[in-house]
Amino acid sequence: GAVVSQHPSRVICKSGTSVKIECRSLDFQATTMFWYRQFPKQSLMLMATSNEGSKATYEQGVEKDKFLINHASLTLSTLTVASAHPEDSSFYICSVGGGRYGYTFGSGTRLTVV
Amino acid sequence: DQQVKQNSPSLSVQEGRISILNCDYTNSMFDYFLWYKKYPAEGPTFLISISSIKDKNEDGRFTVFLNKSAKHLSLHIVPSQPGDSAVYFCAAVTGNQFYFGTGTSLTVIP
């Protein structure tokens, strides 16, 4: 399977600031990457599908202007939480792959907005 | 370095029989483990978890077993139903870090 690196693993920021999370596919050219949000011991909520060179596809209820996704290359997708607020505090996880090669997940980013 | 491995990419089971999904890990410091179920075009749905201090946790048709000495985790589904057909992921957590397996696709044959 692919190797996925997600950075940073943890970030604490002040309310109103923006935070960028990177997801890198180290050995796999990913035309598609997925971004999830997770609350403790709950399901991963698919937020959006990141498409290389085109706009991301957002799931219903996910604010496009709040969660900005850029997939500029086959190895990098970024999620920017714009003007973060305490309710945005969560665990964010990216993944690549699917199909016969299986899925590979990043190790996650814990965002805390104070 | 894959710290959590699901070595079987796929599994087929007859309806009514037991499904056993396996997961191996390398880090003895994981705090707890989770199993997720994923349907196409959806995010993984949390199924069941187990703390590293336990060896078994049961919830309805789902039972998770943890063998710490073997660093092995398994999910038993009994009886299996066609609606259980999905991709199953195991995950291990330590601190702020999640480590997922690559998934096992389960097909339950009616």
C-alpha cells in the first residue's frame, strides 16, 4: 500500500486564526485524497474528496469556505481550517487509495482551538 | 513503516457463518484499538473498540479479541449477514496518533 505522511500531528491555535494541515503521499501518485473528521471513538466523517488539479468535492453540510482544500500535485493535498473556532477542534485524518490496493490513512492531526 | 497490518485484502463468508477479520500490530504502546466498517463513498463507521488492558469486548454480533503477547487483534461477526459486506479497518491509537490497517473487504454470500 501507499505511504501517507500527515503534518502537523498536533496544533493548538487561537480562535480566529487559520490552520493548514498537509497530507503527502510519499510513494503513490494520488489523483484523489480524502479528508475526514473524527470525534473521540466515533466514526470518521468524510468531509471532502480532494481531486488533483480541480476543485474538491465536499460532503453535504461541510462548509467549503471554512475547510479549504488544495490538491495541487499528485503527492500533496492540504486542508486549511479558515478562521478556526473552538467548535472546529477535532481530529482530522486524510487518506489515499482504495480499490485493489486498499486504503492508507495519515496518522491524523489533532486541532485544538482556544 | 506499517505499524498496523491487515494481511487479508478480502474475505468471503456464507450468510449465517462466522466472519473473522484479523489485524496485526508492531507497537506494544498502543492505548486502544478500534474497528471501522466502510461502505463505498462513505467515511468509515466506528464499530467497536477495545482498551489495551482488556482482551475481549463484545457488542451484539461483534466481538473484538486482543492478544497482546501476539500483538494480534481480531473482529468476529456472528452470525454474518449480507449487510455486513463492506471494507473493515482496524486502527490503533497512541497519544494523538492513529494507525490504520489497509482494510479487508468482506463479502457475505446469501
